[in-house]
Amino acid sequence: MTAIYKRELKSYFQSMTGYVLIAFLVIFTGIYFMAYNLNSGYPYFSYVLMNINYVLIIIIPMLTMRSFAEERKNKTDQLLLAAPVKLFDIVMGKYLAMVTVFAVPCLIFCIFPIIIKSFGTAYLKGDYLSILMFFLLGCVYLAIGMFLSSLTESQIIAAVTTFGVLLLIYLWGGLINFLPTSATSGMTGIVVFVTIATLIIYRMTGNWMIAGIIEAIGVVAVVIVSFVKSSLFENILVNIMKKLYLADVFDNVAYNKLFDVSGLILYLTVAGVFIFLTMQSIQKRRWS
């Protein structure tokens, strides 16, 4: 893992990608810092992080698009898969290299609350907790982008797909308000979720029989529950979507100063799931 990590980290700075992304994020954050904290006098650096949250939609695809897509295009992924290295080490080496690049501007952000403190009142505990959650949110996005990069050999497709998925996540909170709340729509939504999960399983395993059995079990379970107690499906889509609203965890810390351990677990779980899916995607390619 160490060798792959060092190779990937070195490649980001040899190609100037790392320097450009770090500089862009720090400068962009500095502009908001001057506007909110220095000129307007807001004592919370967390407000700045809330307002630059959308920038992750731009920089994360640029950071993840080459992680596996470039390897597939240049056929160098075959060398990696044939090397005496565990698949977990390959994936984690690449992932940790991207996390390290993203961690650099987040560490620089730690200076801003100290600057606020030098001018007067500052809320260091809340600000540093917000920086931590901002970093973890970025780590989740990196895991998603890495998985999407493992599905294609085109860096452009990987970047555009990642941008689209992250944009959907960013707009998630607003989309929840348009979801229907009836039991029928809830049943339909659950069936759609089961179908999507089935397609992902088929994509990972290539076994249509396993995927078909899972789809059938899911649909039958939904039908049985609907006959027993259909009211369980009322508002179920809204409730599920609220649980999966990733940015809400960060917003609660940055704006409301509320830290929920379940949110931290959610971030770690989602990142772990997409790292696992990346491994399965590559494993399928190894034996295909």
C-alpha cells in the first residue's frame, strides 16, 4: 500500500494537479473569509465553509477522474492487478493519496479561526469541528468519485458522472420537498431502490440469477407488507431521503453547532461502502 500511496501522491504534484486544486480551494476560501469574517465581522469560520460547500462539486471530480480511468485507458491496471499486491492495498493506496491532497487545504483552514481570534471573539471548538466535518464530507465525495472512475476508462466521463452525482447530492435537500408522501408512491419508491440495488449487484457479480432472486425477494416483501400494513409506506421516501442527505450532517455542525455521532458514522459508512464497491468493480475486471 505504501508504494502505491507514494506513487499516486507524487503523480498529483508532478502533474501540478495537486498544487492547482490546493491553491484554488485556499484562495477561494480566503475570498469568502475576507468577505464574511474580516469585512462583515462574523465570528464563525464555519459560515465560510457552508458557503464554499458547492466548490467540492468542482474540485472532487478533477481529483478522482484519473484514479482508475487513466489506469484502464493506458492498460497499466493489468500490471497492478498482476503485481503481488492485495486489491485492498491498491484501492486504499490511491484513495489515501487523494485524501492527503484534500487534507492539505483543510489543514490550512485551521489558521483562519486563529486569525479571527486575534481580532476578538472566536468560537474555535465549533470552527474546528466544522473543518473536520468538511474534511470528512470531502472524503465521502472522494470515495464516490473513485468508484465512478473505476467504471470507465474515460477521464472525461468519470469527471462528468462524478459532477452529476455530487450535484444531485448537493441539491438533495431541496429535492426532498418534491417527493410524494402517499403509501402507493412509497411502495413504488422502495421497488425502485430494490431494482437499483439489484442492478449494482449484477454489475459487480455478473450473475443474473443472484440479481434476479434478490429482486424477486424484494418485490415480494414489499407486496406482503403492503397487504399487512400499507401505512408503513407513507412518508417512507421522505424519511429515507432525509437519512441519506449527506450535507445535512455538515450543516448541523456548521450552522446549528449540533454534532451527532450518527452523522459521523454515516460518513464513515458511506465512504466504506463506495471503497468496497470500487474493489468489487476492479475484482470483476480482473477475472473478466
